[in-house]
Amino acid sequence: MGVGGWGRERAMAEMLFHVARKGVKLGMMSWDEVVAALREGRLEGADLCWQDGMSAWERLDGVFAKSGAVPPPLPLGAVGEASSSGADGDGGVVASPDRAGADEGGALKGESAFPMGRGFFEQSPVPDGVGEMGRPALPVGMGGVPAGTGALRSMGLGDVGMGRLALAGGILVMSLVGLVVAVGWFLQPVAPMGAGAEVESAGAPGAPGAEGAPGTTKSVGDSGAGGKGSAAEAESLYAKAQVLRQERAAGGHEVPFYGEEGLRLLRAAAEMGHGPALRQVGLCAMNADGMKRDAALAVSFFKRAAEAGDALGQCLYGGALRDGRTVPVDRAQARMWLEKALASGEAAGEAEVQLALFWLRPGAVGDLPEAVRLLRLAAERGHVKARAHLGWCLVKGLGTAADVPAGVAMLQSAAQQGGGAAQYLLASCYGHGLGVTKDVAAAEEWCRKAAAGGYEAAMVEYGNILETGPLTAGKGFTEAAGWYRLAAEMGWPAGLWNLGRMHAAGLGVREDVAEAERLFTQAAEGGLPAAMTWLGVACLEGKGRPVDVLAARGWLEKAAAAVYGPALLRLGRMQAAGQGGEVDLPAAMLSWQAAADLGEAEAWYELGLCWRVGRGGRVDAAQALTCFQMAGELRHGESWFQAARMQGRGEGCERDLGKVRDFLKKAALRDHGRAQLQLGLMHLRGVGGPVDAKEGRYWLEMAAKSGLPAAMGHLGGLMVEEMPYGKRSEEGLAWLEKAVAAGDATGQYHLGEYKMGASSFIEKDERRGIELLKMAVAQDLPEAMLKLGIYHSLGMGLPKDEVEAVRLYRRAAEAGLASAQGQYACNLMEGEGVPVNKEEALQWMLRAGRQGDPYGVTQLGFIYQEGDVVPKNDAEALRWIRKAAYSGDAGAQCQLARYYLLGKLGLKKDSAAAVKWLEKGVAQNNAESLTLMAVCYMDGLGVKKDAARALELIRAAAERGDSLGQALYGEKIYLGKTGPLTDERKVEALKWLMLASQYDTSSYAQNLGVVKKALTKAQVAEAEARVKSFRMILDRGIQEPMTDPERPVPDPDQVETERLLWEVIEKAGEKVE
């Protein structure tokens, strides 16, 4: 094609554009002279300038104005700010492979980097990866590239960019063969930011950084790379390939950019060792441009280009070594190649950015101030990606003073120019509300743009969003897997990891564990800390490979060197156990502390255990408690449980049972079974707070449903006891059966009790009952010991043996069971099965009383009242009786009411106070309270006389076994107070009087004789049968719902009582550890 008219001017402008981009300063030359100079190669190394002082870009503006064409956008540092191609061409920021998973926005677990994920670089500075090898072919269903994201950016366009070449009506195709060779020299494309190669705007004439323009790469003759053919021939082939690419672009072809013939020419030039051609073939392989995507092949070409002296190839290969892109991470080699590229001066801007990314690392291996210095230099050259990274450093205060507004403004400017890094980081700003209003939708959109533009880290992040984000979750795993696959095919370790995760779970792709492990291994070899940690654990545990402890430790040490929390945690455990080396507890604690500082909850937990018992150093309970609380705040349930135990024991703090409740609840909310069990028992027994039966039952149910046998036993027993008399609790029985099947002692105890006749709906089976109780005793359950002792004492299901009964009482008492302590004290007091020892009895009674055992407390009151074992002391007796009454014991409440009625123990007679306490006992269906309250209604003591109410209470007391109530009720029946005295009522009256006579030998026995004489033998026999039947029912116990008594006013001993109760509750949790 010929060149004429204004098209000729456009051709000259295009050539001048390339020369200006190259950094050559032009003198006053005519266009013909410029063309001639280009043909002859006389501009190489020239140092000319415009005589009128007009900048190259201003001169270009004049040329385009003259031709009527639309000028290209100007680069940063020239007139205004614009990117080199309408796109970043940068490939951008990606989370460092050494921090991937922690910094890639949840690349490990599918968590989003936005508000719903861990966030961009929350634990480290800007990572040192380089992404975006040009615009890749998008997965099916992902949509096109949005406007403004660099739709034409790809390998082969280089820093010139299709946005600059597609001027006005199309690209001028140069047909002059002479020009082809010369123009091809400076039309060399620049990697649009593959694994690190990108040259952006050159800046004003004379500005530093112009060395990175196309055409300055050493020729094949200089490189010594070898290959058939001359350097000139290689240059010619390469230039022809560029012209073909431009022709395709002018015709509207985007991908493939070179076409079959163009790619053939590139390959031929590459085979001759031509550095730029080697680099471009590598980019074609990376971006699937005319050939199958092959990241490993691409990197091999980058290496050859680097060795051929191509500065941008050195940037690409250095970035691949740094990021572990299909090659093992080698930071020493990466640094060497990047510094070599920088020293050559041929790609200064890009080399500065890539070396800055090398230094943007946490810990001793990084140098944030040096990174910022390099980024500033590159930014001054107009490098879009440098401005993106520098903006992020300003936002986060990395290596420089924080300036959020300036940083965000820089990111926004670069993002609008299509920079993938800037778009990705701007998404983070929107996601976290850094310098902008938090906007999840905007965050997602910017991330999508970066991903669509070929930015690998954004591909991974956008896949995470599709999996978990609030605005996109539910779109399906298939699309997310597509993004991961694309990043993986480009050799991006985080892409490999996430695609492996999808294969392992069968999400969006076929389930294939072998393929997942292959991908994980590749990601590990690529330096991804999460993958290295996985591989280390796999070697340690023999997952899919032989156990290799040394290899495991090696991988974990590599991941730990990248300051990766999970690896530090695992490494600490290996150091503590001496796996792969000597036992080294101090080193383990250092590893755990480093992991804890990165937010690893289990590391805080390990530190807590160490400080608690002195592993690797001194014991420090306060420090241990702090560590457990730190872990708990990071949602570690076991740590809250351990903190509760320490708080309950007063280790490293003052004992506070209220805090114990709080800590247990936090653990329980994290599905910690033992915490749920203990929290439920605390609510049921009023420890650390008020009694709350509903809350207590709820937590027992939660613990039981989690599969905790002890909770099943407690819940089953509670459900059975809650049922009214005669009602069957199928659910409660089912829980007990499950607990027994699991070998739980509590379940064995409760079911054994019910088999002995304590439940009205479970068939009595004394043999099975005794068997279950013995099983519970074998597990040292104190309640079972006490109950088995009682059955020995009664001769019920066992031979009557008071000595064995006392032995079991003592075992249970020594285990801390308050009711057993009270029972043993009574035996010592009475000399039943053991010699009388009232002094020892008093000590056991005191121990029972301090735990709040109602029987023990009440008996202590009687001991002080009688003055037999200790000097008589009415005040002390009253104190203990009050203690029991305030604790909610109905028997003590009844006794205190009796003292008010009689004016004993120093109390003034007070019928109203007596009625108040009796009402509490009546609310609990206490038989003695019912009888005494009936007497109050009969005599008008503290209440109005009410014969009907009195009769109702007397009957209730009789049915609950109170002998006085039975005697009174029998008398009322015989006197016709319940209706006409029929033969049936005579039998019923005799039944109640006979029952009363079994417990009382008072004057009511005379009434029994009178009634008995008035009945026939048959009627007496019927009454005796009814007595026997009633006794059987009474022995089983009458279970009716109790009205919760009013919460008593705390008494001085309540704190000690709760402490002792907590110790009992804590043991319930320990039994299931």
C-alpha cells in the first residue's frame, strides 16, 4: 500500500511517536530526513533535540492537527496524564506467593478479600507478585472486557499499545520494504505486563525511563544467544511479524494478534536467538495467542529472552522466579535478573516496579522504604502499575507516611486508565472503606474489571467473590472454577491452589482428589505458603504419599519463612515434638508467637498451654489466661473453655463464677460440647447467676445433640424427672438409652434408678437397675455410690448390709457429693454401720453444709439447737436453718416457719412470716409445708380461716406421705368432713390412719383403733391392700412439676457454696475429656 496525503503525515507521526517513546531526542529535521534516518538506522544513540524547544509530544499534536487525525493520549510526565495504551498493561499486584492465602483475599478458603473476607494484605504489605500476562481468553460465561479496561491490551502490543496505533480511521500499514526493517526495529512490542514485563509511558522528552521503549533491547548479535541466521535476518523477521500484527489490528482482529503467519515469523526469529521474539513467543504461550496456553513453556521462553539480554525478558523471568510461576521460587536468582534489567537502563521503569515488588515483603527479607523509592522513580516515568502500588503504600502507610486521600486518588486515576493492579487495589479500598465510602458493589465491579483484564490475583479474588460474596454468591461454582482455572493455566500458584480446592470438593468441576493433590503440589512448588503447608502436612501424615518427616519440616520451614501463620503453627508443633529435629520448646514458642501475631487462634492456644504449665519457660498463669482469651476472641472455643476453668479456679486471676458463665457461653456458642454441658448445669443449679431451668435445659440439649454422652445422661434424667406423675417421657428415655449405649455413667445412674422403681412409666427391673448402678459406680460416679449404698441399707435388690452401705457413703462423700457427706454424717452420728463419732460427723455435716446441701445445712441447725455435739447455740442454729431456707430447701423453709409460729431460736412469734415461708414450701409441694399451712388455715394463723382450703392442703400432704397430714385426712373423712360416711369412705379413712400409724405413734393411733373396730374384716383387708398399693407408689416417688421458688436473698456463705458447686460441675466436664 502506498502512503499519501494526510496518511503520510500519520505515518510520520506514528514513527515519531515510537521514537519519542524510545526516549530519543529529535533535532529540527524534515519528515523526509526523519524517514531517511529511520531507514538507515542513524537515530540509534542519537542525542538530538528540537531547536525551537517544542516537546516531542507538542510536535505530535501539531502533526495530528495538520492531518486531521485524532492524537493518541499523552503519557504521565508529558502533557497531562494518560496510560500507554488506554490500559494498564500491567499485570499488576497479586498477593505474594509467599503470602498467598493470607493476603490474596481468602485464596485458601474461598473467602473474599472484600468485607466478607480477610481483606487485601491485612497481614502484610503489598505483595510481590506480578500478574496479568495480557488479556487472556475468558472462560465461558464470563463476559467480555468492560470499556476502559484495555480491551486491546495483550502481548505483542507492548507499551505502544493498540490504543496508540489505532489512530482515527485505522492503522497505517506500511508497505515500503525498506521501512519494514527499520521501523520494525523500534516497533518492538513490550510485554503488557505478563509475569513482570511492562514499559509504560515514557514521560517528557529528556525524562528518565525512556530507555524502556521498544527497540532498545540488545540485538541477537549482542546477546550471544546463538541460533541460525544473522541478526539482521532475525530483526527483519521480527519486524514483519509486527507489521502483520498491525494489519490484523487495523482490520479489527484482537485475538490472535499475530495470526498464523505472524506467529511463524516470531518463532523463526526466536529460533535465531532474538531476545524480543523469544519474549513475545513466551507471551503468546502464556496468553493462548495463536497457540495452546502453556505457562511452563512461556517461562522457558522468558528465560531464553533474559539470557539473550532482553531487558523486558529479564523482568518477566525475574518475576516468574520471584512468584513461583511454573518454576520453584528462587529469590536470589529473581533479584539478580531484576537488578540486571535495571542496570541495563533499557527497561528502567518496568525493572524499578518489579524490583520494588520484590522488596514489598514483610519481615527481614523485605525493604519497604527501598520499594517505595523505586516505585516513585517508576511513577515519575508514567508507569501506571508503579502508581497503583505507590498509591496502595500511601493508603496503608507502607514504607512511607500514610496519606489515604492521595493514595486513593492515585489508585482511582490509574484504575480509570485500565491498570489491573490499580483496579484490584481500588476494589479493596471500596471493600474496606479505605478513603472512600464502603461499597461492596463497587468493590466487586472493580475486581471484575481487573480479572477480565487478565490480572491473575483479581481472577482468584473474583472467583472467591462468586463463591462467597453477599452480592454474587449463588451464581454457581462453575464460573468461579473457570476463573481459577484461567489463573492456574497462567501458572499462578493461587489459581492452582483454588482450582485444586474445587476439585477436592467437587465444586463447579468434577470431584477428583488426585487432580486436587497434583494442583496443590504444583502450587507448593510455586512457593504458595498455603500449598507448601498442605504439602508439609501431607508428608507428615502420609496423605497420598509415604510419611517423610524431614520433607514435611522442610516444606513447613519454607512456608514459615514467608511469614505464613498456619505454617508457623505447624512448625512449632513439630519443634515441640522433636519431629525432624531435636525437641526445642523455646523455638516452638517463638514460632507460635509469630503465628499468634498473625492472628492464628490455635497459636495463642498453644502459648496459653505453655504458660499454664511452664513448657519451654516459667509458669505464668496470668499470661496463660491472656493467651486463652486472645485465642477466644479469634473464635477458638476450646480457649474460652480453658479460660473458664482458670477463672473458676482463680488461676492468674480472682475467682469469678459470673465470668465463668460468660466464658463458657462464648465457648458454647462455638459448639464446644463440654462448655455447653457445664453451662447447662450452672444454669440448673444457680451457679454464677440465677437459676434458669429453661436455659439450662437448652444447653444440655445442645451438648447432647453434639454427641456428648454425659450431656445425654443429664438431659435424659432431667426430662424424665420433669414429667408429671404417671406420664411417660419417650424422648427422655431415648436419651438415657443412648447415653448408656455410649457408656456414660450419668445415663447408667439415671436409668438404673428408674429401673429400681423411681419412675412410674419404666417397668421395674431391680436386677437391671442394680447392674446399671454398679456400672456407674465402677466409673466413680458419686451419685451412683450413694444410691447403691441406700439400696444396701434397705436391702432393696441387694442383700441388706449397713457396713457396705456406709463404705459407699464414705466413697461418695470423699468424692465431694454433698448429699453423701450429709448421709455419712448421720450414720456417724447414729452409729449405723460405723462406730459413733459425733465430732467427725460434725465435720462431714459442715462440709455438706458449705456446699449448700439442704439436708446437711438443716441438720447443722439441729446440731447447734440440741447442743449435743457442740455447745448449744440458737443463733448459729438459726443461721444454718436460714441458709438452707434461703437456698430454696422446702424442708428448711417449713422448719423456719415452725420456729416463727412457736417463737423459737430467739425469733418472735410471727404468723405472717411463718405463712410467707410456708407458701414457698407449698409451691414446691413439700408435704410438711402443706400440712402446716393447712393448720394455719384451720386455726387462722397469719391467714383467714378457710376449712375448704385446709382440707385441700391436708389431702395433698397425705398423698405426699406426711404422717400428720395422713392422720388428719383420715380423721376428716371419718368425721364426714369430705361427705357422708359411706362404707367406701370408712375404708378410705382406715387406709389413711393405718398409713399415719406407720410413721407416728401419737394419739392418732387411738383413732385408728376406733375406726378399725367399726369395720368388717373384709373392709379392713381392703384398707390394708390399699395401704400396700399406696406404699409402692410412694416408694417410686411422686414427680410433679415444681414451681420455681423465688430467688432467695444471698446469704454470707453463698460465694463459698457456689465455688464448691462449680467444682462439682467442672468434674462433669472433665469426665468426657
